[in-house]
Amino acid sequence: MNATPIWTPLVITPQSAGVEASAAGLLKVIGDTATVDDQLVKEKALIFRGFGVTQEELDPVMDELLPNRLAYVHGNSPRTKVGKNVYTSTEYPQEFTISMHNEMSYAHAWPARLLFFCQKAAETGGATPVTDSALWLDSLDPEVREAFKGGVCYQQNLHDGLGLGKSWQDTFETTDRAEVEAFLGQTGAQWDWKPDGSLRVRQIRPATAVHPVTGTEVWFNQSDQWHPAGLGDDTAAALAQIMPADELPQSVTFADGTPIPDEYVIQIRDRGLDAAVDCDWRTGDLMLIDNMLVSHGRRPFTGSRRVLVAMSD
């Protein structure tokens, strides 16, 4: 009996594409945007390897693959902006795993595509795991899928420059409260400013989504990353001693305010990681992913690692 093939990203090299191993060669490949669009929907993720692209050559490549490069406004991950809407992929401590997620699936609008660029591969580890989001949904117990049908409620407590987590200024890339309110007013979120200058934001979002091209239903929420249980027992216990759940930088419940059981969160986190395929970076690699069809994370690493990311709608 034949085993079901394991999904993996499509690797494109200068040899397989019939072009020279250079940034110019890669531009020839991706200049056929219709073919790249079709490949991305079919394959879910594309790795461009062996073209020798440097950071200085990155902008023209991004202009082709990301037609409308987006700012990371309302993003919850620690990053540094290093170019025209180009960011470090994360600055989360290197000894920890980042669990699987679709970028900004908690938000009212999310990027359709992500492009990762490996400027420097880690000494050991540091892979970017990727998971087929439809397979992730299918892997969950029926009880869990049923419980999440009503959606989830995300809450953020964003400080005013000093505190745990991100400030509202960093989150929205502005120091103007009116700009923040104008942005939130378009999202259906509820928010209020606290006397200490911090901002609380609540928004109800679905737990799954349907891809606009394929019609595939996918797991599409970050409940396990926003729930203390998803961080591990020790971290969750430490957070519980520091502050109540309602005051955490970010937290999540079911849409009706009912707590999400710890065991559901742990199942979601672990099965997403179990289904993942690792992209083991080589310096100069690029990976383009469909942000709905594929979730991503990060493995722990040693040494210096620098992976950049940009996104588009």
C-alpha cells in the first residue's frame, strides 16, 4: 500500500529554471508573474535556491514577487524595520521554538504573501518550518474543531512606552492616537485608552478561513500563540504570578468570552508543529509562501542568524 506523499515546498534552482545563477537569472524566472502566481497557488510555497542573491539585490526581486509591499502595522511579533517595508523575521530569543501560525491571522486584514530572505544562515538549527494549513485543520480532533466554530476573541494590552510586550506606538508605527483610532475604526475592533496611556484592543475573528482561489478551508487563527498554555507550563505559571489574564500583553478566549481549555491549545500547537516540513536555510535562499495555504514558525538555533521578511496583499 503506497504511503500518502508528504507535502513539501517546490524548490527552484538556476539549473531547474535554465538560467544563470545570479539575481539577474532569478529576475528572469520571476518576471513571468502569471506562472509564479499559478505555481504558488498549486505548490503553496516556493523556495528559490542557488541564485546568490544579496541584500543589496533584494529590492527588485521583492518588487516582482510582492506587488504591493505592506508595512507591519498591528503586528504583534518583535521586529526591526531594515528597509522599504522589510523587517527582521523575528527577534524572539533564539533558544525557543516559534509555533506555527499564519501571519496576522488575528487581524481584520492579513498579507496574502510572505517572502523570506536568508541573509545569513545559523550555525546550527534555525529552520523555518512550514505546514499545510488545510492539513493542520484536518489533524485536529472533531471536538476541537467544533469548539472553535464560533470564532475567537483576541485582546491586546499595548503599553505607552514602558511595560511588558509591545507599545502601541511600535505596534501601529505611529505616535499619533488619531491615526491609531482611524486604523482601528476600519477593523471592527473595540478599543479604549487607559489612564496610564496604554491601549486595550479587542476583536472577534473566525478560527478558519476559505482561500479565495482554491476554496480550501484552512486553520487560520493564532489562539495557541495568544494563550498562556501555548507558551509552556513554566512560562504560563510565571505569567499568572505577574499579572491576571486580563492584563497580559495579549490573550484570547472563545468569541463569547468563554475560556479556551489548555488542552485544546496544546493540541493545536503540537499538531501544527508535528505536520511541519523544515526549510533548512542556506545563505541567499528566498522562500515565497501563500500566507493562507501555509503556516510558518521557527526552530531554535545557535550562532548568528539573519532572515528578513516582507509581505504583500
